[in-house]
Amino acid sequence: MDEKEELKDALARIKATFVLREGSLTLFLTAVIFLKVSGLIPFFTRANWAIIYLVIWLATSLIFRYLVQRQRTPSAINNLYFFYDILIEMPLISLIVYSAGGAEWLGGMFFLFPIVFTNIFFSRRRAVLICTAASLGYALLVLLPYFGLIPFHAYFPLGVNLYQNANYVLANLLFVISTFYLIGLVSNLTTGLLKKRTLELVKAKKDLETEQLALEVKVRSRTEELEQERASLEEKVKERTKELQKRIEDLETLQQLTVGRELRMVELKKEVEGYKEEINHLRAQLSDEKA
């Protein structure tokens, strides 16, 4: 795949991932606003912060997509996307999960967004870095409240402080981080296989186009040869026709001469016969006179 096709492919994948990302963010933002306005979850005291973080995340996503469209090389898109994910998206997700008390529930699933989306685009090495960054971010959200370094914000009134339970914290970290790497590597592997298959199809298409072009060249060359042979045969036919026409004319001339000679011989024979009759007649007269 040449650079132009690679750039086109990168832009298409970026657009697909960000359209899905922005649709999901819009859905989450709508849900949070609804929960806040309706009062269905009155204990969601930090909804305002969650709304602000979601709005910032959605806005930065739109800005980034605009900036990506202005890039002219796949490597520039790759680098921009990587730094956006590490420097902007991961911190915003950490803030959202922290605001919603993610240490005691499945708040870590928000980290799956950059993991899945970026593994569709990045190489295996960068995919592992993204999974590591997500794991580190979530681990800090769990461990800092556990050690009392930052306050904990509860989302559900469970009546127990699971975020301070060592067994829960350890199991939570092991399960969530393992899930991050598993989903990230599976996404990357699947994307790699699809990309490999795409490259094979592109190569097969190019080979087919090359063979088709070569076949067209051969057909064109053979057609030209046949045209030349046809022209040569037509020229030979014309020359042969001229020769035959000349021979026919010569034969007609000879025939005319032969027919003229035969007619002349017939006339001469008639003259000779006339002369013979005249001679015989004269001889007969002479014989009568002598008698």
C-alpha cells in the first residue's frame, strides 16, 4: 500500500472511530443530564462535574478530528492521535471516573473507549502503551482513595466502603487491568488481521490490474500484428490481382489475335478453293477447245 492509499485508509479509520466515540459521548451526556434534571438518582452529587468533563471530552474530540483532517502523512496522524489519547483523553476519563466513584463500580469501563478505538489504529507497541496508560490511570483512581491521599466520592450508597477493602481493591485491579490488556490486544490482533487481509486484497487487486494491463498490451500488440498482416495480405492480393488482370488482358489479346488469324485462314482457304475451281474451269475450257 503506497503512502497515498495509507493516508486515505488512516483518515477513514480515524473518522469511523471518532464518529462512534462522539455518538457514545453524546448519549452519555444526555443520560447524565436526564438523571440530574429528573432526580432519579439524587445521590449523584457530582453530576455537574461529570457533565463538564463529558462536554470537554466531546469538544476536544471534534477539534481533534478537524486537526486530523489537515494532516498529510499517516505518521503525523498516528502521532497526533497518540498524544491526544495520552495527554487529553486519558486524563478526562480519569476525572469522569473519579467524579462518579468508579473505584466501587464498573467505572473502569470508560477506559475501554480509548483502548478499543486506538487499538483499531495503532501498532502493537503503541497499543500496549495505551493499555498501560489506562491501567495506570485506573490503578491511581483505586489506590489513591484507598491510601487516603485523595477523597473518595461515592456514586451508589452501598453502606460499605469497598474502596478501602484490600481484597476488593486487589481483585478489582487484577480483573480490570487484565480486561484492559485482553480487550486491547484482541482488538489490535483483530484489526491487524483485517488490515493484513486488506493489504492482501489490495495486492491481489494490483496484481490483477497488472496482469490485465499486460494482457491488454499483448492483445493490442497482437492486434497490431494482425492489422499489419491483414494490410500485407491486402497488398499481396492487390498485386496478385494486378498480375492476374494483366495475364487476362494478355490472354484476351492473344485470343483476339488467334481468332483473327483463324478467320483469315478460313478466308484464305475460301480464296484457294475459288482459285482451284477457277483453274479447273479454265482447264475444262482448254480441253474442249482442243477437242
